[in-house]
Amino acid sequence: MSAPGMSKTAAEIAKLLGVETASRAVVTRVSGIEVAGEDAVVFAVDAAAVKAALASKAGLILTQRDAETSDSRVLKVRDPKYAFAVCAATLAVPEDGPLVHPSASVDATANVGVNTRVGAGAVIETNAVVGEGCSIGSRVTICAGATLGDRVVVLPGAVLGSTGFGYVRNPETGEYRLFPQQGSLVIEDDVEIGANTTIDRGALGETRIGRGTKIDNQVHIGHNCTIGKNVVIAAQVGISGSCVVGDGVVMAGQVGLGDHVTIGPGVILGGASGVFPMKHLEGPGQLFMGVPAEPIKDYLKSLARVRRLK
């Protein structure tokens, strides 16, 4: 259950979702079905949920286009869950308080766009650029020279544009010396970055995160990586330096990529999968699993062989 937010009529919500309605309801929040009131929007993805929603006090019910009901509260949409998320964003009330928390440290040379909120203890360093309408959580560090687009959301504790882990070894003494890490980090519009995630700057070039990509908590992305648009990266994923991840890739929790790996557009990597250095995976919509990652059919065959060894 969410707190009351912006007030919208049923007609306004219907127009937003590209459908029509005869309802005259006024809604202010989204809600679970069990606790819905007349001011709430709910969603139902199957017959049982539709039945429960119709029995509730919900003001508007989002459901599938083929739902068999003529209740005026029902808005039939292609994807009720997605439409529910759209409604939640529309009904949300802007946070109160100052845009930049008094305890935040924003360098005088940094450029922070309008309507961007900077949380307690956040640090924005020299010549960093943060676009409009962003949300920078508490204790976030945006390192010198990093660039964030518009509407970027960064959750608490994330570090953006830190020095990459790149060393050169002296073959005679065994000493390691840091290779220059003086490149940049570019994060495009509408990216969301989870708590305690770290994204390194490029060594000599750039690290880039494409528009609309969503990154979970405790993810590490190494230097010189290029992450495409609308990529989804779940918690504890580790991406080594100089990897290329195509548009629309989905990476489940604890996936690991060795250095210089290329993941083609639309590939799905299952949880705890590993891709060895210098490898290239292709196949839009294809699921890869295991270490080393292989197509799911091959992975299941390999797993069956191993179990038969017992």
C-alpha cells in the first residue's frame, strides 16, 4: 500500500495507458488488492486475481485485454503489471525537503541539473556532470569527470567513476604498477543503479552505460566496459574490464564475465553463469547457463552426464 499521492481521474489514467473508460473514479495511489480503497489502482493478471479485485473496493482495476468482465472500473491493457508501474510513477508525490542535502558535498566545478536531488553525505567531485531530474542517494560518490544523463537514479552507497583495477607487472621484480586510469564514465538517460554498486571509469577511453539500463545492488562493472541500452543486471554480477554487453541483455544474479567478453544483443545469462575471457556469446532470447556458460539445452545435457557419474 502506498501513501496518497497525486490526484488523477479515471479518464486521465485511461488516456495515459491508451485505452478508454466510462468510470468517473478519482485515484491517488496504487495498492495491493487486499487493502485497496476507492482511491486506489490495482492490477490483476489472472482470473483469480480479477475475481478478488472485483470484490474489492478498488477504484480502478488493470487487467488483461481478454478478461471477461464489463465492470466500469476495469481498464483492459496489454500488460497490467507494466501499466500498474506507469500509474505508480504518475501518482507519486515529489519528495519534500531541499534538493541538495546540507551534508552533501558538491564541488564548485560540478554541474548538477535542475530538479536533481542529492542525498545526505553524497559526494560529487570535480567537473562531474549530473543531468536533470536525477536522484542521487545518500553516501553516493560521483567521481571527478563522470557524466550522468537525465533522470538517472542512484541508490545509496554507489561509487561511479572510480579508478579501474588495471596493473602492469614487472617481469623481473614481480612488482605491479597501476596502468593510467584517466578515462571517463558516461551514464546515459534513465539508468538506475543499485545500492553499493561500483562502476569504474575507463583507463584511457570511456566506460559507458546505455540508456534505460537497470543495475541491481552490489554489482561491479570494470573499466572500459560498454553496456548497451535497456540491459538488466541483477545483484552481485561482476563484469571484468573491456567487456561489451549488447542491448536488451538480461544477466541474472552472480553472473561473472571475464575480460574482453562480448555478449550479443538479447542474450539471457542464468544465475551464477560464468563466461571465460575473450569469449563471444550470440543468440537473441537464448538462455545460457553454467561455467563456462553454454546454451541451456547443452547445459542440461552436461548436468545429466555429471549426475550419472555417481
